[in-house]
Amino acid sequence: MFRLFYFLSECFFFPPADPRRSEIWEIFCSVAKNLNLSVPTLNGLDEEFLKTEYTRLFISAPFGTIAPPYASVYLSSEGLLFQRGHDEALSFYEQAGLRLEERGEPADHLAFELAFVGHLLEERKERLLEAFLRKHLLRWYPAFHRRLLAAEPHPYFEFLARLTGEVLQKLFEEVSYEEKTIS
Amino acid sequence: MKRRQFLKLSAASCAALAAMEFKTKGFLRPSSSYAGTKEQLPGSLGSKEITSVCEMCFWRCPIVVKVKNGKVVKIEGNPRSPSNGSRVCARGNSGIQLLYDPDRVKYPLKRVGARGEGKWTRISWNEALDEVAHNIKKVKAKYGSHALAFFDHGASAEYFREIFKALGTENYSNEPAFFQCVGPVAVAYLSTLGYIVSGTRQYVDMSNTKAILLVGSHLGENLHVSHVREFVEGLARGAKLIVVDPRFSTAAGKADLWLPIRPGTDTALLLAWINYVIQNNLYDKDFVKKNCRGFKELKEAVKEYDLKWASRICDLDQKDIKTAIEILAASRPQVVIYPGRHSAWYGKGDVQRHRCLAILAALFGAIGVRGGIYFPTPIPIGEAECLIGVEEAEESDTPLKEKFPFADPFPGSPTDEIIKATLTGKPYPIKLWGVCGVNLLQTIPNPYQTMEAIKKLDFIFSVEILPTETAIWSDIILPDATYLERYDHVYKNDELHPFITLRQPAIKPLGEARSPYWIAQQLAKRLGLSLFTCENEVAYLNSQLKEIGLSVEKLVQKGGLVTFPAKSYRDPKKGLQLPTDSGKVELYCENFADEDLDPVPKFEPTPAPPRGYARLIYGRVPVHTFSRTMNNLWLHNEWPENQVWINDEVAARLGIKNGDTVILVNQDGFKSNPIKAKVTPGIRPDVLYVAHGFGSRSPRLTKAYQKGVSDQFLITHYVEDPFMGASSHRTNFVKIIKDGKILDIPELRPLPPEIPRFEIRKG
Amino acid sequence: MNAKNGHQYAMVIDLDRCIGCHACALACRAEWQVPVPYRRNWLKRLGPEKTPYGISQTFYPGLCNHCDAPACITVCPVDPEEREFRCPDTGKTIKMAVRATYKEPFTGIVLIDKERCIGCGACVEACPYGARYLNEELDEPKADKCTFCFERIRYGEPPACVKTCVADARIFGDLTDKNSEVYKLVKKGAIRLRTKEVDLGPNVYYIGQKKDLHLLKETCAPRERTWENVKAPDRRRIIMAIAKQLRNLG
């Protein structure tokens, strides 16, 4: 299960994973079935379009970036990089005894945070995971998701974002349920 | 503890997941150290301090960048700096917003779809650089070097300019700073005093003067820190201030006398003053006799211009005109006849207007003295050899500068000529544009024409920090590092308190943005040019600083700034030796006469607004740098939109109240976005004013989307200055649309018969 | 409210020098990370407008006035608690019962105790200058405002706005020091923004041309006794604030 989050992390990191690959498509279909989501049509999706659409949504669009995938942008009114959300993410990584490898992106990139969720699951750090989701990731993901939707993304990206959101939500319910039952 | 499976995945997908090698698993690794929270000093105290140089505008104030926990938290002035000390302006303070702007271009981008669609895909640096180099070589091979053109401004652009120069094109530069701004004043002073008194800097000693004359210059709304400080200091010490401006500017608010002049008639006023000064013996006879050439011709040429005539032409009170000149004359030689800076106003008479200002200063003997015009101090650091490809630029058989006899001192070719050649292929085709530091569509008059020209190009690339309008039209976009993330040249300040300083990075560039030196170096390699051979910036900076016994390290150790003794004033015992042909002040310009241009300024009126229209004029605001800072949330919040200044009497007659929303439509039928009216007595009735740079689109600030009006998109008609090809910016006229109705502007100030009206092109 | 022999920090702003560049507003924002749309200090542009003394275009650089008799303090619903204050110069201490906002006895600076502030917003409404704001971005909303850079002046650093002022138009100092520039300027006749209706003894003064001071006073001196609309202690307000905090934590 933790592997699912490394997988989602790959989908949000450039160059994005190609959903036309059979094993990737299999995973999407399976998760979608679980969540009662309909799978998207992959019409018009080729390697170039995938990169272009990813660029349009998450990197650069005319005059600005549509849905910057960084916590910092959504967790303060100024919407800047490297502000409160970024420090929060770093603090969580530190608490888990982890350090971010230099990847040219700020620490609060969605891909890093999803990979972090994977690590916490793998290492069974449920308490920290619950806190991370509640206090941090789930506080900014919905706003990121809304901005993404407003840009009318290709059905694949719409699906990816929705699926990720629901998976995270389900995970949170699971972890906080266990928290409650333990405590 | 039992774990429930919250998702039941198919066996196949589980197997797939298990089999995959995730690079994302390697994002986070175990770390031994745990920093924990440290006790922090409040605010910006306790930060690491890195000296550098600001580039939020082009004045380049020395700064100190404060870094705390790896983040830039504050920017202040460098206390060692004689020009600004620990002070920075609103823009300087807001550099952090640029640095961490999520809209920054962080990766090389390639166009997908048509030019103007704004669809891109991220590519690698190698791909991007290969593509740019390939296209440059292709266009050069097919059409020749001159088919390559480069539009440049700012620190980053300087490196690429050398590449284009080395490629052999005469269009290696098109500085809007010259062709849209200081060109005319630079020509005027170069011809009169032999050096550029006003260009990048303005060498006038305002803090030690007894009187200041500003014609149009709105110091305090244009904000160059040290300059404004000198202005304020001079006033605080008792200097008198005369402001000639159709609008009651911030400077006018501090003036002893405000002359709300009819636009386009400043030269008439100046000529009448020159005549008055000569006729009433208010000039420095000794100075003129010893140091000026052409006084007799000047005296003869201006003899008909009297104050009464000027009063009528300029629509000013004759008493005020007299009072003004008497104040200025009484202060000589400590009088600053401010040369002006942005001088591309009307096209035809611009150079002559500034010639008048130079002549007036000369008549007062205010050259090379305290409180007057002074000389820049030469600073003895070497050139960075590896930055220079070729000394001289190539010229084509039909140079685009050809019809402008005085364009030579300015690098490259006039904007308008490049655009025309791109559009028409005459006199030769231009097929490739490089752009750096210029938002073409917000800078050059008639942006609609610019868009048409871009469509004709084989290739266009830009180096950007933020994705501007220009980026939307580019084929390849290269991500530039901000000034906080890199080195640049040694900066020389040759004003009254000379110094050198340098820019150094406070943090690593974001994403894959790279310093322009690196980008230019990579490009040069691919183009086979032997440029930028120094391994990195520190290497060439060291080679420059060696000449004065310094290095980057030593300079930084000294607080990032080193001062030099000034040589600003002339030795009173020696004669004045100017770098003109005669060594003297050229009141009469022979080389103008050689080109059939007036050797002594004459008054030639620029056409007045057609009936029912007002002239559209614009200016700066101290919180923004043109349109560049519109995406900066702090600055945008401070000044989110411009307003149109409308004279209160005109507004009353048209039924417009303060804060009403109106639309402007110009003589060519182009309409603006909605804009709020500022009804005030502080502007002439025949003029409408908007601050420049607004109305540019910025979805991040969605509340501000298309807020205010872009004056640029209303500047569709322009006249070329015959001296060096600058394009006029104040030759457009507007009417007001309110509630869907087009309103004629009532003419409250009668037009004298000598001034013709602008004729609107039919069709 | 000041301690005996305590200082009273004050600011004098020279409108002759001020060019309305807004650097002060930005430096403060940067120093204290004040999020847009809030602000601790501001610059308002006035005119051009006709005055009896001529046409004027000037500015209102505004900030908390650290009044002699602050209205904001009187509406704070938090129960007073005794605290000990220490003078950094003399080491002298004094005990005072203070609410969540108070006038520091040794500097005369009005401060907010962020630990005890419950974010009810009463003080924000009470200030006739609009100098305070409620920062609702925080998990627990708190009131905030200019502190005359209390934290910085302890370390010998000038207030951020003073340090950055391009035109050197802001003079900061101690009114109780007869040798200070602020004292001299106030004695010479610097004006402050107070009216018949609203006179809380503000400690920010202005000097400049007659026409500019006229325009400033006419347009910016407060006339509404805003604190009278705020009833304190207001139980409803307190309950609402506490309920909001509990919601945020949960």
C-alpha cells in the first residue's frame, strides 16, 4: 500500500508517468474501482501532450503558473514559495528522521510529500502520518485541486488529481480511526 | 497492531506496484542530524548578511541581503554605500516577492502550438540551447548576420548582446532605454557638452544647489534612490524649485512655482527664457566668452522669442515666467537646469528641447561646478576581456541607422526600423529575434504592429524571469536567475561620491534557472564564438578587480563596496576643456547644420489635440518599475491600479465624478480597459494622465486581472525623432467613454493659431 | 500610564521631505512578515487639491500612534494580570496589572501580548486611526499592529520604516529627552492628528508646508469616537472568540 504513494508521487513529478503503460493503467483502474471513480478517456494523450499539459498546469502558463504543486503557495495569503508551508514540510521530514535529497524543487513539492506519505506508511509511523495529513497536506491539497480544476485539465489529470485526493482522504480516515481506537 | 487494508487492489496492480522501481522512493533519505528549533532573534535580526546590488530597477543601489534559515527574509541598503546607505525603496524592499514568486519561469520551455497561444512544454537545457543555437546558425546562413536582432535591457541582457555583436549583426542591440527613453537627451548633451550628462545617470549636483528647474521630470514619482535623496537634500538646504509640468506632480507639490505648461511648447518657454537671459545680461559673460562657441549665432537666433509670446504659446502667466527665470538666474552658477531623462515625447522637437536646457545651463556657467552639472569620475578598473567578442560591430550595406545621423553613439539599431524590416523585408530581411529584459508589447509603441512582426519571424527566443506577454510569443524561453541568485559585473558609480561594488548570489537559483553568464557561455560554445572563456563569473570579476589590487573575496571582505576620490568639478584655475570638437560648449552645433537640422534650437510646435480630444500623457509611480513589477504581490497591493487624471472643470462639464469608471478611446479607435477617474485641479484641461505599466495581465493576482489601463496599447501613433530614431510616446489623443457614450473633451484653453492640430488618419 | 522617569518614544514625519515612495510600508511588511491584505503601517496619497494656502499634493504616512491614553487598551476584555516590567537602561522594575494589550511603562510603546490575546477584535474596532488588524490567517487569530519596532530598538536598531526612509523624513526618538530631535520639533510646533472629538494624545507628529499639513489634517485626522461603539468587557465577544479557537484546534 505504501508503494501506491511512491507511484502517485511519480505521476506528479516531471516527466510525469505515462498512464497508457499497461501496468500503470492497471493500477489506476484498480484504485478507481475501489473508490467508485470512473476512469478517464485517454484520447489525445501522447507523450508530447502529457508533457505539455503537465507544463501548462504545474510549471508555466501565460503570465503565471496555474496550479503550483507546493504547500507554501496555498498555506499563506501571499501565495509565495518557501514560506510557511515549506518550513512545515521540512519540519515533518525532520521529525521522521528524513532529509530531502536535492532535486531542484522546494521541499514542499507535492511529489515529495506523497513520497513522504509512502515512507511513513512503510515505516508504520502512523501518529506522524496522521499529524502530517491533518495539519499539513490535507490543508492545502483541496485548494490546489480547485485551482487545477478551474483550468479545465485533460481528463487524465483531472482523474489523477481527484484520485489522489480521495486516496489521501481515505488514508486519513483510516489512520485517524486507528488513532482514536488506540487512544 | 493489525492493519486494515483500506484499499483492496487487484492482484495485478499489486504485482505491478511491487515490480516497479520508484525513483520517488529516493527523494527522502535518512538523516542523522536533527536541527530542532533554535532560539531566533526577532524580525530580520540575526540573519546572515550578504552584500549585493539591487536590480528591481536600473539604478543599482548597493544592498545587503538578509538570509535566515536558508531563506531571504529582508533586503536593506548597504550602509557603506554613499548613495543610499541602509535605505532601499519600495521595490528594493520587495525583491523577496520576485525571488519566491511561484509564477517564475524555472525551467527551459518550448512552444507548442502557434505563436501567441501560450502553450509550452518543459525541455532540458541541452535541448533548449541546441535549438536556439541551431536556429541562429540557420538564419545566419540563409539570410546573413543582419537578419538577427536582439532586444535588450538590464544586467542579464548585456551578455547576450555581446553574442549578437560577435555574430556580426548591426542589430545586436535595441535598447528601449535609448530608443524609447533617453536617446534625445543623450544626443542633445553629447552635441552641446561633449558627454552624456543624462543617460543612465544624470550628473547634476542637486544637493548643493540654490535653484532647480524641472521640465517634465517628475522626481519622486520616478524613483532612483540616490537621485531623489539629493533632490530632497537640496530642497531641505533651501534650494528654490521651479516645476514646468502640465500636471501637479509630487515635485510640483514641493515647488516654489508650478508652471502648468501647454504640452508640446516647452521649447518655446525655454527659448524665451534664453532670450530674456541674454537681453537682460543675466548670463555669465566671462564663462560664455571663455568657454562657449556660437554665442553670436545663438543670440541672433532667439531674439524674437519674448516672454509675452511665450506666455501666449505656452498658456502661462507672464509674471510667473518672469519670476521663474529671475530666480534661476539669481542662483547662478549654483543652478541645476535638470537635463531630463525620459525624453522621447513628441519625436521631432525632442532633441532641441534638451539642447535648450543645456544652453541655459551653459549661459549660467553651471558646468563643472558645485550645484550645477558636474563631470563623472573615471574609475580605473579594467574591462573583463572574456566578455568582449568584437570591439566594433558590423554594419550592413544599408544600415538601419542610416537615416539617423546621430544614432551612432547608441548601440544597435532603432526599434522602429527593426520592426519595419521584420514586417516588410526591406531594406533587408530580419528573421530572428532574441529578447532579454524587455517586455516588448508593453514597451514599444503600437504593440499590434509588433505582434504582426513577430508572426513573420523564423525564430524568436527570450530569456525571462516571469512569463511576460513576450514569452507568449516566443519559441524558446530560457529561465533567468534573479539578481539575488547570481553574480554580475563590477558596478561603477561615477557620481559625486564614486565607488565600486558587486553583485553576488545570496542563495542558489530556483529550479533550473541559471545565471545569464552561464546561459550565454553555453550558447557561445554552441555557436563557436570565443566568448565567456572565463570559467565563471568570479574568474572574470577577479580579472577586472586585479587592476586595483582587489579580488571578489577582498571586496566582499571590505563590506562589498570601496570608494574613490571624486573628480567632479573643474579646476577653477584651469580652463574648461570639454570633449567637444572645439573643447568648448557648442551653443551652435555645426554638425547639426551639416545634416540639415537646426544648429540652434527653433520652436516648432508639435500638433495639438484634434477638437474633442485631450493629449494622453503618462508617468511613473515610485512603487513599480514599468510593467515588470505588476506580478509582485506586495507592490501590487501597494498600488494595484492606475487612474486617469482628469481636470476638475472638464470633469464637471462631462458629469464625471471622482472614482467613476470610464474607458479611453484614442484617435485610431483603440479602446482601453475600464479605468477609474481621478478628478483633480492638478492637471491641465487639455491633458489626461495615466501611470505607465498597468493593465498588464496577471492571473495570479486574479482580483487584479486587467486592472487599470495600459497606456502602451493606446500609444498607436508615433513620430520618429530625426536625430537618432527614438519613437515618440506622447503623440496620442483620447476621448472619454462613459456609460457607453463617447464624450468630447471641451476645449477650455484656446489654442493659439501658430499651433496646428493633429489630423486623424481616415480609414 | 508611563512609569515615572519612563521614556515616551515618538515619531515626527517631515512632509517636506516625504516623497510618497511607500518604502516605509514595504520595509515594515518585510521585517515583520505582515501578510497582504493586512498592514501595520501605510502611506496614503492626498491631493492634488485646493487648500486655503494653495494647491497641495502630499502624503499621510500612518502607523500606530502609541497614544498617551490609548482607546484600544480600554476595550480589551482579557482580565488584567500582574506582570513585572524591567527598564533595560536602569534595571529598575515595576509591577503592573495589564490586559492582553498595554502601554509598556518604560518606553510608552503600546504592545500586544500574543499569548494572552484571544483575537476578539475589540481593539481593532476601537482604534480611530485604524492602526490595528486581526490576523485571521493564523490558526489562532490575533490582533497585531506597529510596535515602534520595540524588539529592534532594544538591540540598538532603528525601526524598519525609519531605517529605509529614502528621504530621511522619519525622525524617531524619546520625547522625554529634551536634547532629542523629536522633542525639539514638537516644541517648534509639529502637529498631530487629533480633533476636538478624538484626542487620545497621539505620539506621531507631522511637520511640513502649511498647505500640506492643512490637507493632511482635514482629510486624515479622525473624528469618530470608534471605541464608544465597542462595549467591553463584552461577554458575547469573548465567548465567540474562544469558540472559534476551539474549532480551529479540533
